Amino acid sequence: MKKNGYMFTNKEHTLKGIMATILGVISLASLVYVIANSYTKAGDVPLQYGAVAFLTMIFAFVGIVLGVMSKSDRDKFYFFSYLGIVLNVLVLAALSVILYAGAYA
């Protein structure tokens, strides 16, 4: 006999994990915006785009730290912790590729 698919629990998502995911989404969206506008303007962009890229790097580092810290909470759901870590690492990887291409191209 099959039981109902309901599972009652008092677990919650970690607030630090949610914040890490929010920072990752903001960082990724900002980086995509800067890259797209830089591509359409053929590299002739204002200096503020570099500042945005620098802020996304700071947000990504903070997001990774928050995601790792949220993993230490007991009896919580860790979906947003993992998602935040992945998004922020993706942003840092994209920034690393951009900086590497700019330095050696």
C-alpha cells in the first residue's frame, strides 16, 4: 500500500543561503548586462562598467562566504545554500575568464 506523498517537517531554508542566492542572482544579472552592453558597443564603454564588474566580484565573494556559512546550520534545507554557492562561483569564473582574456589577448 502506498502512503501519501506528504512529509511534515519543521525545517526551514537558511536565511544566509537565501541571501547568498540573491547576491548570486544580482551579480550574475549585472555581469550579463555589462558584458552584453560592452559587446554591443564594441568595447567602447564608460568606466562605470569596470566598477560594476568590481562590485559583482565583491558580491560573489560575500555570497560564497554566506553560502558556506549557511551550510553549518543544523536541521535546515540547503537548496539555496548550494544554489548561492554555484551562482557566485559561476560569476567569479566568468570574471576570471574576462580578466585573463584581457591580460593575455
